Amino acid sequence: MPRLSEVIAALDALWPPERAEGWDAVGTVCGDPDAEIDRVLFAVDPVREIADEALELGAQLIVTHHPLYLRGTTTVAADTFKGRVVHTLIKHGIALHVAHTNADTADPGVSDALAGALDLRITGPLVPDPTDPEGRRGLGRICELDHPETLAAFAARAAARLPATAQGIRMAGDPEAYLRTVAVSGGSGDSLFDAVRAAGVDAFLTADLRHHPASEAVQHSPLGLVDAAHWATEWPWCEQAAAQLDALSDRHGWDLRVHVSKQVTDPWTTHHSSGAPN
């Protein structure tokens, strides 16, 4: 069995921590570098349910997309929910490793997995990484559809292909407008509207679209908007990342057992459609 330090080195080669944003908190949160690893669990969120799932699986390593402590802390006391996660992990010898913005811009990265889940053909990054001479890394992806389809049909495709959440899929724009090109970005994407408009795409699929940026976007142009749950747009990366680690395990002869959590850790649990305004 490989040691944790060997597996982390392989993960850091996939998603180099130096490519994370300066505000981000990526890398290994806890874990003994000399501990042996034979089972790994991938998930979006490092919450208590995922720690418990790793314990039930007998996993010695959890890899999540979201950081546990993004803004730092002064305590890991077990009477806080994050502290309880840390206590559970350390008590049972489970390591936690985070790949966040360094996975967003990777090749392949979070938005590649999102495009793949929607059966889109990627033509390039939405916001290219200027340090990548091949022009493949960067934030978001510009994609083409195999055949033109309406905005309504594309939103229905997203609803059918992405994991189910209480939010479901929201749409803005002419439902009968035909799409040929779309931009996608896993996670919160309304800071990317300038890049989306510059790309000249017909629609933008992302998550966490706020009222004012979305309102301005639809007033600015006929751009169609498809807004999914944050968790749902990033969960496909877990399957992609697990497949990448599987391939590395085979190459190194590690015989790792790699799992992807199917637990929905999106914080919203119920949705009620509101009545028509008076």
C-alpha cells in the first residue's frame, strides 16, 4: 500500500497547489504522511456526513473540492461542527486533502467535468490561464452543442444530467431561442459575465447567480442563463477526479479502492414554487 505522502504527491501533480488563488486554502488539512492508504473517498464538501461515510467505508483519505477552513480559525474544539469533523478524522486516522481553485482551472478541471456531464464539446477555457502555453487551463469552458437546441431544451438537459437537488434548475431568457454555443463554469460564476459576453456564446450555465448580475446580464443581451445548484455543478468533478486517481493507482501498482460519495451535501433540502405575484 502507498503512504499518504505518495498519494498526496500524485494529487498535487494533478492539481498543483501553487495554482490555487491566493485567498484559497488547499492541500492537506490533516493526516500522517507515513500512514498507509488503500481506500479513498471523493466528495464536494468536508462535512460531518462525509467524515462518517469515510469511517463506514474504512477509507483512510478523503479528497474534497471545498476547503474545511477557508478563512482560518482559532479553534478546532469538538463543540463546533468543523472541529467535530477534525476530531473524527484524526481519531480514526482519516486524512483530508482539498483541491479547490487549483482544480477549477486544471486540465481537466471542474468545468471539464461539468461539460462532460452535459455532453458538450469543449473548444477552450472561458478565462484562459496566461501561464499555460497550450491554452487549455483556465476558469470555465466554452462549449459547442452537437446540434442546435432551444434554451428550454438545454435547461431540461441540465436538469436530467446533473445530480438532483432541491433547487433544481432555474432559467432566464427566451425559452425558444436556439443555442449553438454555451459557456459553463462549475460553482459560483456570476463574476464571469464580462468574459461570457466577450466569448459571444448563446447561453451560460453556472450556479449561485445573484439577482443584480443576472438581471443586468439579461437586460444587456439575449444571453440565456441556466442556474443550477452549486453542489450539483461541482459533483461531476468528483467522478472525474476519482477516475484520474484510479489511473494513477494502476500506473503505480497501488491497488487503491476509490469511491465517490453519492450523498447530496447541498445545504438546501426543500423547494416550494411560489404563487404568481398579485
